[in-house]
Amino acid sequence: MRIGTITRASALAVAVLLTASGCGISMGTGGGQGGGGEVSGAADGSITFQTWNLKTEYADFFEELIDEFEKENPGSQVRWVDQPAEGYADKLSADAAAESVPDVVNVAPDLVHPLARAGAVLELEEARPGAAEAYLPDAWESFAMPGMDGVYAYPWYLNTGPVFYNRELFEQAGLDPDDPPSTFDELFDQALRMAEETGGETAMLGQTPGIIDLGMYGSQLMNGEGTEFTFNDAPAVEMVQRYREMYEAGALVPEALTQDYTGTGEQFMSGALAWAPGSAYDLENFRTNAPGLYENVGITEVLTNTGKANMYLQGVAVSAATEEPATATAFAEFVTGAAQQEAFAREVQIFPSTAGSLEDPYFTEDDGTDEGRVRVAAAAQLESAASYNPVLFNDQMKNLLRDEIALAVKGDKSPRQALDDAVDRCNELLGEG
Amino acid sequence: MAGTLAPRRRTAARPARGPAARRRAPRMQAAPTPWLFLLPALAACLLFSLYPFANTVLLAFTDARTLEPGSFTGTDNFTRMAEDHRFWLALRNGALYVLGVVPPLVLLPLLLALLVRDRGPGIGLFRTLFYTPVIASAVVVGLIWTWVLDSRGLVNGTLQALGAITRPIPFLTDEWLLLASAMVVTVWKGLGYYMVIYLATLNRVPQELHEAAQVDGAGAVRRFLVVTLPAMRTTMILISVLSAVSAFRVFTEIFILSNDTAGPGGRDITLVMLIREVSSGLDGQVGYGAALSLVLFGLTLGLLLAVLRLQTGRRGSR
């Protein structure tokens, strides 16, 4: 009886396995659909437009934008969907695996690379020759993928610094709040002094350095060909060594080893930290959620040893499988066009990536408000900014680097060893890709 | 062939004319009914459990990525696993978690159940309070404990205010303390659930046995050891199996307490966290993740069988 049951169970398992193998492993597109020639024609189809966590705050703006596009292009219909911030990459991967990437989709450069490699998004230099002219050259080039020809998304909005600091905490530590650090060396020295003066009660920094920090400190993150990571050079080792000294002295909060940008921002808002990188958007957040801090917040420029601040960039890609390529590309160009980007920049503290937009007085003339000051300073910074985050540096690599740096800062490994290990492992992952 | 089959059918049909056949007949007619009842659940099981499982087995032998089907790579993923220090770290942490969590989850709920077994004023309130952590979201529980344990949290703040410590205790930033903190959260959250299971069993222990032991001069402790504990043995084994399996697959507690980093340097990573990390995202290594999942499945199954074998062995030796 028992043998019979086992036999039947085994037969069922084999049947299931055979069925599964018969069905095949349906994993994604696996083929390039990107090369489809120039896209032209009337924009009169129905498409889906997916954004990344924008509906809650900016529903009115996007509904008006869609209405305007539909009026300008009779017959066109745009269905807008918005995805939450958390798990956006997972949602996109599920869409791409099911070959159902929305016709027009909001992406960041590092999300575009796997989509482009799988042929899931349209190559734009072939599909829309001449489209590049409408955008800032650096922003357009940010969506050129290493090892592949062409550009795979339209640049959308940009963001950059500044850095916020808590003037009250600076004063308490005997530091001059009117003369905040302007170089990394000054920052690290003042962080050590703050820790010493306050007996480790107040920490200057809330996070260990990431790939962007290493880049701004002067590390050459990849080789010239973009085929290998090289962030184990002397500047990177020096930076991690300085963080190790600061951690030992209490100039970093204990959570710095495991904390991300969000956690640092929260600690800065709670008054536990004296220095936090942010964006123009954060100022409004301070005013609403931390009015006490807002009164004491100082604003200064992002520190960089290369002369170039980091630029965060969002883009809009067009699905290679769209049935309405003319409507999809027309809508993507409408959303990322100068008029709409400039209008969006007035809704929220972001900056347009379209050529000439940053020359608008709104971005060059200080209107006397804090927001105006931050906006003008950040816009000026953008003129020479660069995107330090290599598009090939994926989440798994980010985690590896964070872990290795944490071990070095904690003293479990030498900075040199930790960075060597991180580079070796990231290059292995790069090779496997 | 047909000529020989016909008499056989007749021969086989002959005994079916007896009373047994009459009893079977309605069953034969009703045979599709249970299958029809089963169909929705069976279909869901095939679609959402067996098919994904079979697909996982196949993927484990490929280098598939999220957006690329990959090709057959034999046992490469398993060889890579053997050389992956994070896999061994995850295995170590899983084993430590089982060792740290199972004994308190077997013993403490039993003591709680004994405390709230008897009806009395306010006992319902205590039962509810003990059960509350079970129904609370694991993420919410994790966040609450993060506020309790972080460097400026309730515990460190109180100890510093009392002058007991000068620098915060690194509950969430030390490899071992983070693991221990996560174990505390798991135990705290699981107490009520297992307490309810014990309560159900306790109510079935015959009162006569306690009375007989009392007549024989056994005190409360002795009665607990010779009457209650033996009656609870099967339930204790069940709870040890359930808690061991879930402890080995721990994710949420460490994930939340470590802010999605698996602790400083990733030293508190568990197998489920590792699977998530390598498999998720647009360029996730689905093949390697599937291989890790298979190993986790095998280890969990092994753990389950080992405990059940232990139970069978003890029964046999009685």
C-alpha cells in the first residue's frame, strides 16, 4: 500500500516536471527587439504611460499634461499608471519578463541597461534621429549603454545637491556655522573636532561612502573602456581610511554601517546628525516636518574633489514591443520636452534636462527665498555636474561595496583589502552579466 | 485478444454481485464528486506551487537572469554556492537561529499557557495581550523593535539616562547582538501563537492524573514533570518542528532590524535574504537564486524529517 502511494506520488511529480519542461522556462524576452528602424507617423494610438511614485503628489499636473497631449494629437489616448517607489525594479522586471513593458515608462539609467540588453526598450538614435538636439548633451549620453550602440531613453528631470547642515549643532561643537566645510578634508577634520568637543554625543555624518562618494572624492570608478571597475585606487582607499578614523572617534553615528540615504535624512531631521546631503526638494520637507530644524538649517555646496557634483537623472523609455511606436515616441518627447519639463520644475524642485531650459531666469535669479537660493545654487552646480553612478553598477554590486566598506570602517578589514575584495567581486559579477 | 478478455471481464464481475459490490456501487457513482470539490484547490496548487517548484528545479541548472532565459550549466550553480562565503555565512546564521530560537519557543509558551490556563478574573485580557504580537504585522513589530534597540532608542536612552552605560550598546550594529536581537523579536512574536497550541493540549490532560499524582504525594513541580510534560511531548515536538523550520527561513526580523543590509558587512545574512538579493532586480541571477532555493528546500525538508524521525524513534523505543 505504501509502495503504491509512493509510486503514484513519484509518477505525479515526474508528470509535473515533464509538464513544466514541456512548457519551457518562460523567462523574459531574451531577444533584441530594439532595432526597428525610424519611427514616424501620426500619434493617434492608445498607449500606457508608467511613472515612478508621482501620482500621490502630482496627479493634477500629469492629468493636465495628458489632456493637452490628447488634444494636440486627435485620436490618441494615454492611460496613466503609477507605481510605488518600493519594488519598482521588481515590477519592471515582471513586466519585461512577461513582455508587457508599458509603452512609455519612467526609468533611471541603471534600470535601462538590463532592459536595453534584453531588447525591451527602443534604441532612440535609430528610431528618432535628431531627437538628441532637444536635450543637454551629458543628459542624453547618460542613457547610452556601455557595450551597446545608441541611446535607450529620453532624459527627463535632473537633480543635484546641495548639502544641509545643522547650524545649532555646529555652534554647540565650537564650529563656525557661517563657514561650513568646503572640502572633504575640512569636513573630516571638523567631524573629528565635533566628536571630540561633544564627547561623541553629536555625529557629523550618518552614512559610509558609496560609489558616488568615491567618485566625487576622486576615485576612477571604471577603466577607460568601461569594462572593469577600478574603485580600489589610492583616493578610494584614502577616503575609506578617513571614515574609519571618524567611526572610531564617534564622528559617525553607529547606524552609519547599515544606514542608507533615507535613514540619514531622518536622523538629520531628528537633530542627531549635523551634516546630510539632500536635494532642493528636502527643504520643503524640513519646513513641514521639522520646523525646529528648518530654522537652523544651513545650506552649502556639494563637496567634490573633481570639480563636478553628482547629477541624479530620470528618464523615459519607450517599449520595443509597443504596438503604437509613433504615439509612444511622440508622447515621450512631449513629456520630456522643454515646455513640460519647465512646467514640472515649477511644481517640484527638480531641473529640466532640455537644452537651454536652465538659462531661464527662474533657475538663474535668486528671488530672495530659501527655495530660490537653493534652486539657483543647484542649477549652477548642474552646469558642470556628472552622473557618477556607473549604469553597470547594479544593486547587488552596491550591496557588496556597502558591506565591504562597513567591514573596513568597523576595523574588521583594511580599507585596501575591503576595496580590493569589492572590486574583484563586482568585476566577477560584471563578467557573468 | 478480444476473445480472451471478455470472459475475464465476466469472471471479474462475478464477485461484485455480492453485498460488498452493493456497498461500492454508490461510491463508484459518486467518484467524481470529491474530485470536483478538490479541483479549485488542486488547480491552485498545481499552478502556484507545483509548477513554480518544477520550474525552480529546472532553473537551478541554468544561468538564467531575470530578462534572459539562460542556458543549461549543469551543476555550476552548486559549485559556485560551495565557493560563496555568503552562502556558508547564511547557513551558519540559519543554524544559530534555530539553536537560539527553538528552545525558548518550545518552553516559554508552555509556561505562559500554564499561567493563563485557569479561568479567573482578567485572564482573558492576559491571553489577548500575550496573543497580540502574533497578529501584529511582522514589519510593524520589526520597526517598533528598531526604535527600542537603536543607538538612541528606548533601551539605550534609558540605560544612558540611568548612568548605566556611557556609550550605546550596539544592538543593531554588532554582528552577534543584531542576530540575538532578531531572535528576541522572533521569540516575542511567536510566544502567543504557540501558547494557544499548548492551551488546547493542556485542556485535554485528564484531571484524574493530576489528582492521582497529588494523592501519591506529588507536589506542583513533580506533577508538572510527571503528568503535564509527558502529556505535552507530542505538542512540544510539533512546536519544535514548526519553529525550527520557520527559524531556518528567517527573513523579516533581520531584514527590518538591519535596514535591509543583513547587518554590518552583511554578516547576518540568511538564506532567504541571500536568495532575494541575488534573484531580484532587472538583472537578477535567477538560476543561482533557484539553486539556493533548492538547497533551502532540501535543508528544511531534512530538518523536518530529522525531527519527525526523532519522534518516531522515541515512540518505537517505548
